[in-house]
Amino acid sequence: MSDSALEARPAPPAPIRSSDAAWVTIPTRLSPERLHELSRDIEAMFRVNPYLYFKSWRQTGQDRCRVEFRNESNKQELALDMQVRPGPDLGFAVEYAQGLKKRTVFTIEPAEGGSRLTIADDYESVPDAERERRAGEVDKSLLAWGEALRVYFLRFHRYGRVPGWRWYIRRLWIPMKPSARRIVWLLWLITVVEFAFFLFVLLIYVLEQNK
């Protein structure tokens, strides 16, 4: 399985029963059970989306929360009441009490070398005329979200057993704004490159001293 394989399906059949849906399928190296465990951290799943800038995330009950955020993909400021419902199988659905989108369905299936997660946004509850009038509110971040989650799960597969890594990702990295996360990864990359250059210079110095 390729780490970079991300399958977007713009044509029917849709993975959910809906006359108006958009979806993306993410391959992972995690088992279906492990993918289900990580995916149930709903706040982390949504915060990974590089287009969503959250102002607040507040639990209001069992599997219910109130969130406020800006979606940079469509320039919408949103305040939503969300409820998580289990199924089908290891998957689940997040339903929205406000906004153009009716729900987001997460389907988990076994796949060669691991599992796959399909994320489907359902807009069917809104009449056709109103959907056309509010077309500017459609969430355009789905593909970017899928790619961000693919990388997120890949890192869990690779580094999840490293001491302190999970704490850092969930407690520090996930709560950051998307722009701050990009800066942090860039700083890590610069640090690694600088350290590699230092080791190279040190090697040259040692070789010269031993001549």
C-alpha cells in the first residue's frame, strides 16, 4: 500500500444513502479496531482539518458538543451543535443541528495492509433550491482534511510507541491552530537539517585531525 495513496470519488455510487453527498477515502496501515479507537477522538479528528480554525470546543452532554470555528475553505464563521451516533459497524456519524451540512459519516472497513476510512458529507436535508442559493457555504476542505488525516494516522502507526509522542500530539500539537502546526513542523525540519549539517562538519573536522 502506498503511503501517498488518497482516493477521492467524485461520482456515484455514494458510500451513504444521500442524493447530495461528497466523500473521500483514506487508506491507513492501522487495524480497523485501532482506526476506530483513534477516530472516536472526535475533537482531534476535526482539529486535524487544516482549514478549520477553532475558537471553542465544549462538551454539552454524552456524545454532544458545541463548537465555534472559522472554515477558511469557504470563509464561513460557524457555531454548531454536534451529536455523535455510532454505526454502521465500527463507524459513526456526526450530526449537525445548524448549517447547510446535515451530517458527516465516517465508515471504517478492513483493507489490504490495514484499513480504510471513508468520510462522507451529507447535504440532503436542504431543499434543492436552497442548496443552490447557499452553494457558497459548501465545505470545500474535504480532500485536504482527508490528506491531513492520512498523514495523522500514518504518524500514529510509525511513532505511536515512542515515549511521550502521543502526549505531545494530542495535548500540544492538536490544539494548535493549523498555521501554528505548519510552523512547528517547519522548525523541526530546520532543526534536523542543522543538526545533520553540524554532524557533517564535525566528521570533516575529525577526519582532518586524524590525518
